[in-house]
Amino acid sequence: MINPLQNLLAERGVLMADGATGTNLFAAGLQTGDAPELWNIDHPDRITTLHQSFIDAGSDIILTNTFGGTSYRLNLHNAGHRVKELNVAAAQIAKQCAEKAGKKVLVAGSMGPTGEILEPNGPVSIDQARLAFKEQAEALKEGGVDILWIETISSAEEIEAAVLGCADVGLPIVYTVSIDTNGRTMMGLTAADTVRISTSLNTHISAVGTNCGVGASEVVAAVLNLAAASDTLGVKPALVAKANCGIPEYIDGKVVYNGTPELMAKYAQLSIDAGANIIGGCCGTSPEHLKAMRKAIDEHNKAQAPELTDIESVLGEVSTGAKAQLAGDLSVAGGSASGRGSRVSKRRRKSSSD
């Protein structure tokens, strides 16, 4: 299988992904509680404008407007029957923008969590979730995406369901977790767990990483921990950093992220030094931030991995749990004990065709 992500990484060394979808669509008129995915049909011009702004800012990878594109998430908006329609449309919009870019730009099919709690902690089975992810993945492929990009995941079970749902589609797979609870995901996964899971699914994973979370400093610390785990396990996936733009603040009735373009530029360079190959922005990251990040990436020569003091002096405090992991101590708690660890079902196989 030709892997366009690996090919572009080999050509450019470090790739810049895009910025925030939701934050920027709110600025374009999306209302709280609305499904962004419906805009792929209702307002395709606004989605085109967003993708184009990311490309103009220098992104090498753009993510489709399909974060909530599984039937589970779309059911909340009475649109669960429109999975194929909305995902195909999103992929086609992004692909059209990429093809006009004047350089190679990859389109990644964004696949967010189902919003459900999976067994053994919840009522939805891994197989049920797998089928939902497979349905979305097939639609994204039909629309023309280059990569399947699973993001903002918290549990081992949902990583398994998503990866197995994507496995038969025949596209490169990336997954990222949201580390937001003292160095762990909400369901207790560490950066090391995140990498370890990638070795247990009998499916090639092109890249793993972290997105969203609680700020750029925590993301850089997570990348250091991802890199250390990769070395220990003897695996070399590309590493993804997609941090929120600073810390959210509630101002004049709106959530505003306090990260400046200068801060995000420094975050991009520290991420490279920590070992990230793919760097972008999550919540709050605008095209203006991306332009600063693009310049910083292009001008930076990778240096030695940053020390904790370097990260905190530039980007802000790192949580106690992440600090402990940097020191090799995984005993510091954070997240749900019931979901902790890298449990992957004994089925650990590619999904069969359905």
C-alpha cells in the first residue's frame, strides 16, 4: 500500500497540520449545540473558506469537518442516517481545496470519539463501535481522503474499535489521545500506553500522538513521553502534537483561548525538539497562529530534547503526573481507575468484512 503520509514525511521532514475546526466555525456563525458536520451540505462555502485559510497559512495536512461524523454523534442531531452523505461531502470539499493548493497537501479524515462509554465500563460493545467507525471510514475514503485520522480518544477500548473499524479500508491510520488529567487521558491512559496499544492491534499505525488537552506545555511533555515509549518498545511511528492554543478563558460570554502566535511558534519548535514529526493546533488555533508556526518550523533546526525547565519557562506549568512520567514513574494517579491502562481486547485482530 502506498503511504502518502510516510512519503510526504520523507520529503519534508516535519509536517504542519491545520488548526481548530470548531473554534473557527463558531467565528463563522456556527451556534453552540449545532452539528458542524451539517455545514458540509448546508454551507459548503464556509467549510471551503476554512480549509483554504489553513492551506494559505502553510498547512501540509488538513482535517475534514467530520469530527462528530459517526452515527452515534450524528444521532444527537437526528442525522444518524446521513453518515455517508455528510462524510463524503466533507472529504470532497477538503480534497478540492487540497488539489488547488499548488503543493502537495494531504487530506485527513477526522474521526472523533463516539461519545459513548464502551464495555466493560459502559453499554456499547467494541464491535458496535467498530461498525460505526467502519461506516464513517468507508464514506471518508469514498470522498477521497488520504489518511484516516482518529483523534481526541480517551480509552484503550475506543482506540481498538476505531482502528479495527478503519483497518479494512486500506488507508494510512493515525490516532491521537487527549491527555488532560494529570498526565493521563480521562480514562487513565498515559503516553506510554498510547504507544503500547499501537503494537497490539495487528494493524500498521502510521502515527500516534496527542491533541487537545490542557495546553501546549502538557502536549510537549506528552511528546517526550511518547518518544521515550517508542524507543523502549522499539517502534517508530511518526509522532503528532496538536495542542490547544493556550488556556481557555471565559470573556464577554465567549470562550477565548489565550495563546498568542508567538507562544504557538515556540510550542512548534519545542515539539520538534521533543520528537514530533507532525505539528498542528487544536482548539483556539487560527490561521494567524498557523502562519507563525509555519515560519517557526521552517526556520528551526532540531535541537536536543527540551528539559522540563525549558518547557515550563516558555509554555507554562506541566502537571505532576506528566513530570513523574518524564522521570520514569507511572504510579502517579490521574484519570479513571476503571479505565486505566492499555487494555486491548483479546480479539486483537483486523476486523472482518461486514
